[in-house]
Amino acid sequence: YSRFFGTLANQIRIDIMMLLLKGQKNVSDICSVLKMKQPTVSKNLSRLEECGFVSVRRQGKERIYALNENTIKKIMLIMDKHMQQYCCHLKG
């Protein structure tokens, strides 16, 4: 559990997952949208991939990242519903 929640307990990884919730992206797209440098994005994508939060496929020279549809996407949608119901009054 600590590895799973430790992966989630990082704002950069959360930002990447929120972006991938909207659709597949390559590293350049992620860097551009999130205004982050490639080494930072790549390091965090590696952690997400290690834990099965994202999948990666090659498309020519690019690596295309996608949120794990079977588990993580569903968990994120449940978390969104939970936060809207129970955490909406919290600040920060």
C-alpha cells in the first residue's frame, strides 16, 4: 500500500495522470501542457509505469503514454466523486 499511495502522493504524478485522463500523450505533449522539463516528466512517468498506473507503447520514435483503463482511470473517477462529495469544503 505504501508504494501505491506513495506514487499518488506527488503533485507532478497527479498532474500527469489528470492530463492522461483526457487521452494518450507523448512526453513532449506532457511537457508542453504541464510546462515541465523532459527529465522531470520522464522520471515521474517511469514511476507511474513501474506501478502500472500508465502503459506505454512505441509509435515510431515516440513513446505514447496512456492511463491504465482497467484500474487507475476507474479509481481516479471514484476519487473525483468522493472529493466532490466529502472534500469540497476543504481549502488547498
